[in-house]
Amino acid sequence: MTATAPADGTLWSRCGGCATLLYRKRLRRNLDVCPECGRHARLAAPERVRQLVDPSSFQPLPDRAVEVDPIGFVDVLPYPHRLTAARADTGLAEAVLCGTATVGRYRCALAVMDFRFLGGSLGSAVGELITRTAEEALAAGVPLVLVTASGGARMQEGALSLMQMATVSQAIAALREAGLLTVSVLTDPTYGGVAASFATCTDLVIAESGARMGFAGPRVIRQVTGRNLPEGFQTAEFLLRHGQVDMVVPRHALRARLTTLLAAAAGGRRPGVAPTSARPAGPVAEPEPTTRDAWATVRLARHPARPTTLDYLETAFDGFTELHGDRLGGDCPAVVGGLARLDGRHLMVIGHQKGHTSAELVARNFGMASPAGHRKALRLMRLAARLGLPVVTLVDTPGADPGIAAEEHGQAAAIAENILTMSVLPTPVVTVVTGEGGSGGALALAVADRVLMLQHAVYSVISPEGCAAILWPGRTAAPEAARALKLTAPDLVRLGIVDEVVPEPPGSAADDPEAVAHAVREAVLTNLLPLLELPVATLVQRRRRRFRRFGAARSGLRAGAR
């Protein structure tokens, strides 16, 4: 809604839905919902807090966000300049406002995102603050309420922004283990990495009337599919029809509905468990220096002759028996998985499957998993845990399927559930990024104890072309974006995201598939065997520490006195 000031000095606002000119005080009394057409205007985080919590009950977290620029990103403006402008425009330190409060006299921890701040994007500082809010809830034994409004992960922080999806999700997993209620309130808009992690992996998901949510945005879907979108696509009502939210609640009823839910949780609440302190994992080995340009590496990672998951299952593993289906009505060809052996040891292997020819690529949807693919992978991982088998995942995808059907079947929630489950999976997990590691679709198979990466693979929050289209004047800047994103194996080892680089034969994996299969086999064995000796509790604790360290703490976020 737009504000105007008539000659008499009275402040008015024009509704962005029906264009009615509304008296500003009347609109504010109606919680910024148009009384004529019911359009819910976007709210700043402080105003959202004011509407939801009991008067004077909100206590901000003592932590303060600091400027984080982990990869020195520059597009048409340096990233720090964008942060400074966002802080000046919003009066906020970051894209989320966190604290504790009471709602209907029931205590909770609260994190409210603000779309005005760089589109509510999820960066290291945002992930850190939301994680600390979840840890506060765990320590106090109270529910966690998240109010989301975001365009997705923050591209200017590269793959570290992608890691925040796992960092926050595992904090929610800890609350789930402790029996503490988690509630997500989806507001307009909620997309990308936020939708595919903590917005949809809570116990209850509420959509505010007028909210839109999805993994891929409408513009991306139209560009990829070339199709017009159905009326009401990705709206709150659409999400409810397709089983992706628990309820749709108008703004005036949100506080009362939250009070009812928090009251129910208080009636059966178990005491919270204080979180243990996490220490950073030890240093990892640096790869051999490389002079290959990042864009050249992207092209090698996408080469159609690179070995696929089925190739590795035939050459690096033994006795593969494929298992099909997600048990919910789908069997995605872009994900393959099943039982296999490695040096005589039984294990579960799951991976993205592309293909070598045009026909194979089309049949396998170019390795872009549907929700059924992610749920199939999840079913196999849970089966492996029940059977006491380790899990090996092979990642090679440009990203999750961004199609209409994928959104209708809950793509964001499927990815979120994989991330959440893998963070606490009680069995060893080793991931190998063999080609493309594209965004949340890659992370859905890569929340692992050890993450390996082939020498000429890439792993990023977004494709260079997508990044260039959004932050540069045109797609021709993709090579420059590839360099800025720090997506190569040596870059990611330096960032601590990848543990080890698996060498490729001269040229690339496409030139000697047998040699690279042997290298993958030996690297998986070397990294898996020590994990098999660890008690389950230690294994999961170390995995949590691994992803906890991707928060902004390593970049200087300081905790206040508690």
C-alpha cells in the first residue's frame, strides 16, 4: 500500500489491491489489512512483533548482528554497501528481529523476518540469530515461533548462505527431540532457502491470509517451464489445498490462534534441555593449488560425459540393488538409491542421476529431483538408520525441480524434511559432490559427517547464470558471477564447507571414468571407516557442531551477557 499526504495534512494510504484510498489510522487499527478487499499489506518486523505479543513483553536477544562479508562479494555494488543501505532504510541491524515474549501470557522465543532488509534474505548473521533464538527456546524450555518473509538465501554470501538452511534446521531438530513445540507463520513472501528449511520443517505451519510460499518463485517457474501459472498458484489457499500448511489464518486472528497453540503445548510440555557448547571442528587439508578459472570448472562439472551416480554404482561399489518409490505415490527418476557393498561392507547409496545423452537427460529431468525424489531419498536414509547401515550420497544436480507439479506436491517441505532428518540421522553419512551441487536440491542430500568434492565439481547457493541475471545487468556476466560465488572445490575447502578434494585424472573425470571411480571408492572408504567406530550420540553431536560453525559466530557475532 502506498501512502499519500493530501493538502489538509491527513495521512492516507492507497490499497495495492483494490486502489481504495484509506485513512491511515483506520488502516492501522485494522492491522494494515484493507477493509474493502481484505488485502494484507506487508509488515515491518517491529510492527509484526507489536501485533503478536503481549504489551511490553518482548525482550530482544542480547546478541547483536555484525557485518559479515565472507567471500568479498561484489556485483554492481560491494556487498557491505548494500548492508549499510539496508540498515539505514529499515533501522534494523539485520533481516530478522529475535527475542523472547509472551503471547496470551504463554512464554515463547520469537524470530520475525523483515522483507524490507535485502528481501529478508538468509545470510550468516540471520542464520546465527535465528539459531540462537532456537537455542534460547531450548535452554528455557519454551516453544519457538518463527515468522517468515524472505526471498531466499543471500547470494552475496555464496555457499555459506546455503549452509544456514542446515544450521537453523538442526536447531529446530534439537527442539523436536526435546518435545518443544515449533510453529512457523508464513507471510508474504516466503521463498527459496527459507521456504525449504525452517519455514516448513516446524511442527505446525500457519499461513497468514494472502501469503505466498514456494521453493522457486513464479518468475523462475515461468522461465523454466514456459507455461502460464494457474490462478492462485503458491497462495495460502493453494498451499492448504495441497496439504502443505496446517491452516490459513487472517491477521486479526493470528494472535488468538497462536495463544491456543501455545496453551496446548504448555499443557503437555516436557522440561527443556540446555544446549551443549559447540567447538569448531579441526582444520581440514588444503587442496593443491589450481589455476583453472571458476567458469571453466563450471563447464567441466556440467560435461555430459562425466560419470553419473549409476556409473559409480557399477564401478566404485559392488552388488547394487535399486530400491524405488517414496511410498506416497511417486518414484522420481532424478534420484536413484538402494543397497550396495563397499569393500565387503553393506551400505545405502543415494544420488542424483542425470544421464549422458539428450534422451537420458530428459528422462531423468536433468538430475533435478521432484518432491517424490527427495522423499524417496528420505525413506531410504531412514531405512538405513533402522538397519544400522551407513549412508553414502552422490550429489550432481543443477538444483531441485522448479516445476509447477513440484510446487503442488510440496517441494520446499520435502527438501526441508531431508535437511532436518539428516542433521540427526543416527548413522554415518558421507557425501561426495561429483558434478554440480546446486542450491537446496544439493543440500537435501548433503547434510553429512564428511563432505567430499571432486576436483572439478562446483557447489553453490545459485547457478552463475541465475546470480548474474539478478545482480548484474545481464546473463553475460555468468563467468564473473562464478568467480564471485567462490563455488569451486578449493574455495569451499577454505570456507570449511568441504572436507577433502578428490583428485580427477588429467583433463577431468570425463576423460577417465574408471580412474575417478577408483579415487571415489578409496576416498569414501578412507572417510567412512573412522565414522563407523563412533558411538551414535558422538556421531550426531559432531555433525551438529559441523553445521553449527557455519553461523556468523566465526565472523564476529558476539553474544551479550545472559
